[in-house]
Amino acid sequence: MVTVTQESLAEKIKRLESRSSAEYALGLTLNEEYQLAAYRMLLKYLAGHADENRENGNG
């Protein structure tokens, strides 16, 4: 099983964003665009969940 962390998601997002913005790039495939959107949503969710745990004294 793969462990997903905020750091690993940030790296994947950065990699996909750099591929889409490179001068020589043709852009992202449809699959990569969906991956990027999903990674961004998951990162936002994890960040909110971590903040909530801190506010409740759970981490």
C-alpha cells in the first residue's frame, strides 16, 4: 500500500504543473489533467483535516 502525504502530493502537483507549463510541452493529457485536479483537491482536504486535528488537540 502506498502512503500518501501532503509532501508527496505537493511533489506530484509540482511535477504535473511543470510539465504543463514547459515551453516545449504539448500540454497535459486528459488523464493527467484529472490527476492534477484530484491531487489538488486531496491536498486541500488533507490540509483542512490536519488543521482541524490541531484545533481539537489531536495532533
